[in-house]
Amino acid sequence: MDRDYWNRISKNYEREVLSVFDNDLQGVVEEKIAAAGVAYPRGRAVDVGCGIGRFTPLLSEMFCEVDACDFTSVGLKKAKVRCRSKKNVRFYELDITKDSFPFKAVDFVFCVNVLIMPSLDSRMRAWWNVSNQVVSNGTLLLVVPSYESFQMEYYHRVLARIGDGESTGSAVKNCIDEKATAADMRLGVLQLDGVRTKHYLKDEVEAMVRARHFEIVEVKKVKYRPQGDSEFATWDWLVEARRN
């Protein structure tokens, strides 16, 4: 992961990043956090990759203790300001692809669009760290970019061009990202705002979670408003899973 890049992004986070907190059309993620707070009334939570801390205050209201971590100093500064009145939140700067978590495993691990590294090696090390932070009978709430959503958006772009009179071959060619390689496409690493970003098939993320000894409670879409000049509403995959 490029720390300098994410520090730059964090300076203008609201303009640069699609905020799940602000764009979750059905409030699915907040609903899941609230339910977890009820399920673990004296529980501890960790906000993995908290960024500028959009969800951290909500977590602090639902759990007795919250550990929030990110590898960008700029994002953490903003998160600390956002949570300055929250006395039960501790912040840590760390890189989950390299560093061990400096706190014990918790009841509820919250991880939203963090496991997006293009490197399979880095991503697997991060996933191992994240999954290990959930205690037995604890809950993982994982949100990841959807490969199916990306493909549907591509399909709609092609159809729109054909509808405007373009030939099928030309429409397909003009909608393909020239920077995408065949290897990246096979691994679900796609260009998102010019950045190589891992996207997941539904079956893929389910298999990944089960392989780490979790029982899947629910998988559903986190739907977003259409962005920019697009008319297509995209989605991420949300996985709620319990540690065996």
C-alpha cells in the first residue's frame, strides 16, 4: 500500500473517496453496527482502516471500548478530531499488511473497504491479521468492492454506446480500460479512479471467510447512489460472519 498516496487522499477525503457512511442508501452498515452493539452489550470493537473516522463515533456509542487503526497519519488526525469527545476510543497508526495489532482480539471487527490491495501477498497477510482479531463467537463485519457491480456498470456503458448508434465492437473497445491487464482481470484487480483495486465475487469472498473458520450469517449488497454522470447504482458486498 502507498502510504503517501493515501495521506494525500485523506486531506480531501470527502471529495476523493466514496464514503460508505454517507452513500449507503439503505443504511445497511449502520444497522449492522447497532445490532452488534445489542448482541455484545459489554463488548469491545475494532475499526480496521478507520480512515477519517466516519463510523468510529457510532462504534464508540455501541461498544464499551473501541480500538481504531489506520496507516495514514493524516486520516488519523481527522478521526481523532471527530472523536475528541469520545473517551472510550484509542487510535493506532499501523500497516495491517506488515504490523501486528497492538491490542487483544475483540468481539466485533469492523473492516470496510480495507482489503483492496492489488498485491495478493499483501492482501492475504492483511486478511490473516484482520480475521485473527475476532474472538471465538465474535462477529466480523466485512465490506469489499463488488466485481459483479463493476461488470454490470461496464455492461450498461456498452449498451448506452450501442443505443447512441455505436457498433458493438467499437462500444466494447471504448469501454475497456486500457490499463487493465489480463492477469489483473483474472484476480479481480480493476482500475477504480485510476487506482488498481481488488474487487470480489460474492462466491469468492464467501469462500475466503469460511476458510478462516467463520460461519456466514448474511451476505447482502450495500447499495450506493449513482456517481458522476453514471445512471447506474453500484454496490459493495457486505459479509456478516461469526467466528467458530
